[in-house]
Amino acid sequence: MNPALRRLAAACLAGLVLVAGGLTFQQAVAGPGYRDDLRNPRALLDRAERPRGQIVTADGVVVARSEEGADGARVRLYPEGDLYGHVTGYASSYFGDTGIEATRAADLRSGNDGSLTAALFRLLGGDLRPHQVQLTLRDDLQRVAAAALGEQRGAVIALDPSTGAILALVSHPGFDPNVLATGDPAEGNALDADPDQPLLNRAIAAAYPPGSSFKVLVAAAALATGDYDPGTELEDRDELALPGSTAVIRNSDEGFCGDGATITLQRALAVSCNTAFAALGMEIGAGALLAAVEGAGFNGTIPFDFPTAASVLPPDGLADDLPALAQTALGQRDVRATPLQMALLAAAVANGGEIMRPYLVRAILNADGEETSLTRASAWRRAMAEEVAAALAQMMEAVIADGTGWRAAVPGARVAGKTGTAEVPGGAPDVWFIGFGPVDPEPGEPRIAIAVLVEDGGSLGEDGSGGSVAAPIAQKVLAAFFGG
Amino acid sequence: MSRLTEAALVCLAAAVAAVGAALAPLAAGDLPTYDTLLAPAVFLAAFGGLLLAVRRWAPRAARTLLPLAALLTAVGWVEVARVDRDLGRLQLWWLLVGATLAAATLFVLRRRGVGVLRRYRYLFLVAGLGLLLLPLLPSGWPVRGVTINGSRLWVRLQAGDLSLSFQPGEAAKLLIVAFLASYLADRHRALTNMPRRLGPVSLPEPRQLLPVLLAFGVSFAVLIYQRDLGASLLLFVVFAAMLFAATGRYAYPAAALALLAGGGLAAYRYFGHVRVRVEAWLHPFADFAGSGYQVAQGLFALGSGGLTGTGLGAGRPDLIPAAATDFIFAALAEELGLAGGLAVVAAYALLAAAGFGIALRARDPFRKLLAGGLTLTLVVQTVLILGGILRLLPLTGITLPFMSYGGSSLLANLVLIALLARVSHEEGS
């Protein structure tokens, strides 16, 4: 009998080895697939059953909170509707998480993950209630920015140039995160399919031709060479024929920028003189321009809470193509910039040439509202020398005082800026305003830098310009900042 | 292994129960309850008592059996108590009853040994078959069958307000193995000879085959009338394996395989519940909300556990149907991961090795077949349910020995260990 018993024993052990193999396969090989399967309710239940903390603004307005429903499941609510939608994002069991809800999920979740460590921690009197995320956004500025932009498609982004803290971030059209978090999936899908792209955060995730606002960088490049200063006289032309091309550059009013002889660099920026800047671009050359542009962060990635669209100046062939260089100097052709990038450019001028790393989360608070950790401001990169920034600040102040940006002037505050009107083939222009204030601040004085973009000329359509459409929006935000 | 090591390992199993009993309430955010103290006390009492019974009435028994059984019971209990605290408490009582019954088995056999069982083999056969068919008793009787989850494998004893449910199939498997061991020990020569010829196939005397065919018939009856795929498959495989062990003839497993294939095909064709099981096995996600639900939930649990598991108390056994009984292993593998699951499988393999070792060392055919048959029962049952959870086999509703919640199962398996211990004592040096 023993030979047969030995075979049976071998067969039994083989069966158990097969079981061990099957277990290894199901847990180690196929396991991740089962774990992430949409029909596996674990992640959903975890979300529904674990408390989630609030998101509040810097001035204490609650913009996301959780409420326990009648069935014991938690519902995520966004009391301010679409005002903060692009920042908070949404926490949806159907669409997933976006925005701060996704990037700060670990902070917002309760510390009670059911682990032994958590249980011991609580036994020892630890606090496992979920933390709150406090944004850098100021509710007053956010409201003013949203109201000023109104129904026009575009974006407003404002930040503190000395820290990088984002003070306002509005993108229109927006969306109500309540719809995506708790509403009918069909409504969420409709938002996704909407041709106006309400889910697109235009402030950071869309890049536009910057138009004349780009002249700030051309001026920075010129000043950086050391051969120019704000008083340098440039030739004043009514038109500029581009070499090796039939194209002709004209000014926006088809005339001269000044007296028809010469114009200072500062004045050329103030009146946004196309012919002068196109010539300047060709004079300083592609290398100097690229150095200044990339120094400000173009062709790179901005470190931020969310992924951002790239702001680009494709360097290929620019050195050998003078017409392209001339048009690039006017912020046309292949240059693209996000409102965030342009706001950071204004912030660089305001901050002595250094760009601080932009951020959206001011602090993590415990359930009682006490700070448990504070975001520390850190430098991202130096865009320009301090002297260049000082000269640019003076020039940009002239844009407001006596130039195209006069509509952004705030009584009692020294505001600087630059307008931009980017021609879009076959359509109304995308219009810009970038600016900051105050110029030459006292130590400790609050500071702000801003970028406003409005697509397709906004309410003025084809007649829209940076000065007429974007500057007034910035003015309201700046006035609210300095007035309050 | 020294006696001290054996005792230390049994204490280790009690420690596992203690740690589990402390962890489960902590994970739910509660302070440890009195169960935390009760559990190790019961484990020490049950397995310590059983250890003393073995020392007294089977002192030369293999020393690996009890520590392994204690460990598996402890790990299983921790998960059962974590899935359902009330079931955990009940299981502790079942453990005490089971250990007492196992000790009583050793006591009864203390003088005359397991050999005495041979005398009662036809009683065992009748009792075993009777127990198997007991659930078919009509409702309304004081002792009656109960249908749970579409299978009629429960019996409820009703006396006034008192009612007690049990699964007679668990006890029946021991009785039938004892019968087969005894019957085959006498007849293995007759069954090895195959004088009759039917074309190219050699056959033993038909008279000799009669009880064997009867046993096969019963396992199919169980399948048809009680819809108990697990028990019928278990019986069937154990019959075939014991025939092979007794005769060394491949003709028996081959014939069994042919019968199984034919019977399986017929069952698939004519029984809806078999077809549903097979469909759920092949395509668990095709009817996710229906027949595939349990298998799919088990797979989700396994996948969510991953390599190291979620940790005790952090899994979601509430999502797995029958997490405390048939699917205890899925709940366990979610919380303890592949590491814990493999450790459990290894413990079963060690138990199997110990059991077959006892069978191989036994000198007399009855003891050989008894130890072999009992070990086979244990391993086949384990492979059937684990294979079902892991989608290696169609899912058959059957308990995981020592680990699943269930008094009948725990009682039967503890007695099984006692019988193995007794055989090893009698054959020990």
C-alpha cells in the first residue's frame, strides 16, 4: 500500500502547491487589477465612510465641507458653487478627484485608517479628526475678480510677488463642483463635452499668444545686454518692412508712435510701439531674447500645486529668421504663455527680478482650526537682474501713468503694468493685462501682481484690446486690494 | 520534537488568539474587551487539555499534529471573531466541546486502540449514510432538514424553544472513512484481483464492487437531493483515492475520473445549480451582480490584500458573502496578505505531511488506510474550498478545516486529529 499512499501524498501536496501558486497569482499578479476594479467597492466605501476635512480660504470662508447624509454616507458640499471650482476641484466617486481635493487628499482624510498605529495613537489621546486645508486665496479678491471678469471667457490670477502665494484665481466659464461630486453623472459628462470647456482652468492650463504684454520680456532682454536703458532713443517709424519678406509691421493706430523721429524705450513700452519693439527684437537677436524668456520660466515647468500648460518660445530657427524674430518680439507667431506665467513675469519685476514659487495652500489646520503646518515661501528662479527689474518697474509704471494701461490706474497707489492685444487669425484678439503694485513698496507693505486674460476681445469682440477690456478688470482687483 | 516544544507551540497558538483578540477591537476603535482574555484562556484550556489527553492515552503520538491544528484554529478564530464578534464567542464554546469530544475519543480507544473500530464498520456505514441523508427529513418534524443558501445540508433539532442546527455531513465523512478503511483492509486483495474481462477492461468480481458502487451512488444522491456539491465531491474523491491506496490499481482512479467527467457533464447539463456554479467559475464577472458575486468579491478581497495585506481589522470582510464560513480564507488573505495566506497553506501542507507520514509508518492495512483516508479528507476538503476561492476549481460550498466558523466542522476535524494521534501512538516506536 505504501507506494500508492506515497503517490496520494504527492498528489495532495501538489494540490496544495497549486493552491499556493493560485494564491500568489491572484494576490500578486492579478491583484492590482482586482484592487483597482471599478466594481470593487472598497475605495468608494472608504471615501464615503471616512470623514473629510474642510477647505477654507485665507480669510476663513469655507469652500468645501462634508455633511453626513440621512443614510450615514458623507456628502461633499461646495457652498460657494463655481467661484472656487477650479481650485478646490471635486471629490467624486464617479469622476474621481481633482484640484486640491486630489492633491491634498492625504491631509483632508481622517487619520483613522483603521490601522493598529492609528488605534494606539487614539488610545493615547491623539487627534485623528481630518485636517483642514487653508488656501492662500482671499475671498474678497476672488469675488471681485470673478465679478470683474463677468461672463467673458478668460482668467484672472493674482499673487503676492514676495511670497508666491496665489491671492485670486478665476477662470470663466467655470463649473459647480457640487454637480460633479454629487450630481447626476450625465450633468458632469455634459460639462466635459461643453465646447466652451468649463472644466478647463484657463489661468494655468491653457496657453495663449501674449501679444504686447510680451514686450516686457523684450525690454528685459534689451536692458540685460547693458546697451540700453529706459531713456535709450529708438527710431520711431510708422511702418517696418521685414527683411527677406513682404510683411510689414505697423503700429496699432497705423501712425507713428511719437514725433516720427525717435522714441525712448520707456515711451515705446508705454504706448506699446510695435515698430520700435520689432526692430529692437531684431537688434538684440534671438540669443539674448531667448535667454531672457527662458530665464522667466518659459520652455520649462512651473512648480505648482497643479499641472500647468507649458509657456513656450520654440527656439528652433529663430536666429536665422528675422521676420519671425520681429513678430515674436510682439508676442505673436509661436509664443504662447499661460496667465500664470505672465503673472509670474509681473511678479518678477515687482520682486527685484526673483520669482517665488507659486502656491495655493497657505496652511494645514487641525479640526479646531489651529495651524499644524505652514507653507514656507521659497524662491523658484531669478528672471532678471535687480537693476533690470527696477528699470522695468519704472517703465511699466509709465504704462499706467501715461500709456495704454491708464484704465488700470488706482488712485493713491503706484501701479505698474502692461497691456497686450494678441491678434488671432480670423477672430477677435485675445487681450491681456499684466501688472503689479505698489512700485517701490515700503518694507512689509502688502504687494500684488496680476495677470488678466480675456479670450476673443471679451465683451468688445473685435474692437477689444488689452487696455479697454483687460485693464479695467485688473483695476477692480487692484483697487480692492489697495482699498481694503 | 520534544514534549516541551510541543507544549510551547500550543501556547504559541493561544498567544496568536490573544493577539488577534486584542487587535480586532482596536482596529474598530474600541478598547479590547474581555474576549481578549477569554480567547487565550479557552485556547489554553482546549488544546492544553487535549495535549494532556494525548500524553495520557496516546503518549507516543506524533507531536506535530496538535500544534498545527491549534495554530490553524487560532488563526481562523481570530479572523472569524474579527468578521463577527458573536460568532467568535460561539466558536470558543464549540472549541471547548470539540476538544472534549476529541479527548473522549482518545479515552474510549485507550485500551483496545483504533482496531476496535473495525468491529462496527457496518454500523458506521449505516450511520454515515443516515447522517448524510438526514437533512432530507421533511420540515415540521422535531428533527428536520433545513435549506440554507439553496443547499439542504443542515439539520435542526427542535425541542420546545431549544433549537440546535448542525451539518451531519461533517460527522458522516469520518464514519464513512472509518468504514472504507475497515472494508478495504479486508477486501483489498479481492479488489486488486481483476479476473473478469469486459473487452479490453479488466474487472474485479462484481460482488466485491457492490459496496464501492453503493458509496459512489450515495455521493451522487447527495449531489442531486441536497445540492451539496462540496460534500459529494469530497466523498467521491476520497472514495477513489482510498480504493487506489488499498489496491494500488490505477484502474480505480481512472474509472472514478471517467465517472466524474460523465457525472459532471450530466450534472452540468441537467442541474441548474451546477451549471450556475461552473459559469460563475469560468466567468465570475459575466453575471457580477448575480451568480458571480461571491467569487468576484473574494477576488476583490484577495487583490485588495496584496502581498502584505491591509492589516488585521482594516479589510472589508463585510463585503464578502459567507466571510466567516466558506470564504474565511478570502477575508484572511485580504487582511494578512499573500504572506499570511501562504503561511496558512504551508501549515496545511505540514499537517498533510504529518498525516501521510503516520499512514506510511503504520504496519497494519486498516491503520494505514484510516490514517491515509483521514488525511486525504482533510487535504481534499482544504484544496476544494481554497481552489474554489482562488478560481482553480468551481466553487463548492464547504468549510475550511479548523478555520471556518462552524461547530460541526470544528468538532469533526478535532476528532479527526485525535484519531490520527491515536494511530500514530499505536504505530510509534
